[in-house]
Amino acid sequence: MREKNGFTMVELLGVLVILALITAIAMPVITSTLNSSRKSSYQRQLDMIVAGAKSYGAKNIGNLPVSGSSKTITLRDLKDEGFVEEDIANPETKKKFADTMQIRITNNNGDIEYTIVESTIKDQN
């Protein structure tokens, strides 16, 4: 009988094919999960900015807009008063949000709404 010291070429190719199949199945799932995670992180960052604006409004209640009007503040205003972190960043691009990002505070007959002006969401270098 001949002594077996290693793997045959067929066995090695079989293992490589199995690994390739596992990779082909797993990669789209992993990529999808990562993209979903980035999008939800992005939304959480925007929610944190709105929460900071609400805290700003609570502290500066005398400066809130009168019924039927609105006021705009910037991300820099929130940073200066300590309502959001100085280095708040977009998780998708890893760049800081621009200090010029605007948050609109609207008074709808006593119901105060806080919304980020979409056109002002930019990243800094």
C-alpha cells in the first residue's frame, strides 16, 4: 500500500470551489447589511441634530418663532451652545456635516416643529 502524505489536486480544487460558493452567497448579504447599517446610522445622526435643536429651543424659548412663522438656526449654533458634538459626521462619507447646515424651527399655532433643510446637508473636508 502506498502511504498518503497530502491532498490530491481534486481535493484541493473541491475545497476551493466550496469556499468560492460560500463567498458568492455571503458577500451580497454582508454588503446589504453594511449599507443598511450606514443608512440607519446616517438617520440617527440627523435625529441627534434635531434633538439638539429641540434642546436649543427649550433653552431659548423666548427666541422661538411666533405662531405662523419660522426661524432658521445652523449646526454651528448648536455646536457653539453644546447641544451637538463638535465632530458630528456623516457615517456614509466619514466627513463632518457642514456648520452651515440649517435647521428650521416652525411654530404651527403653538406646535413647534424642527426640520433639517435638506438642501443644506453637506459634508466638510
